[in-house]
Amino acid sequence: MFSLIRYAVAYLKSHQLGLLRDERGVTTIEYGILAAGLAIIITALVGPEGQFSLAMDKVFDNIISLLPQGSEENPSGNS
């Protein structure tokens, strides 16, 4: 039993160094963090109370206020 534990410990020690040097999953994690960060930034800017949405609301409100207001008469001339 003791030799089995000793063998398992030796096996883990020999393969542990390889796991520490393995960087295959690091790029995937970095891209995942980047995508999550971009999603948060885009949501904050474009969301209903985001800076971009508020700025666009002001622009369109300004455009609407500059447009001539229609008259009360029927434009087609029919009563």
C-alpha cells in the first residue's frame, strides 16, 4: 500500500511540471475575458440609459424641435 502511494506521488510530481508549462487554455481564457469586457462596455454605452443612447435622444429631440410644425388644416384639402 505504501509503495502505491509513493508511486502516485512520484507520478504526480513528474507530470506537475508539464502542467505548469502548458499554456494551451490560456489564450481561450484571455479571449473569453476580452469578450466579456467588450460586452459590458457595449451594454453600458448602448443600453437604454447608456451615454450613446442619451446622446442620440438629444440629437433627435433637437432635430424634431427644428422641424416646422404642421398646420391644423387637412393637407389634402378634403374636409
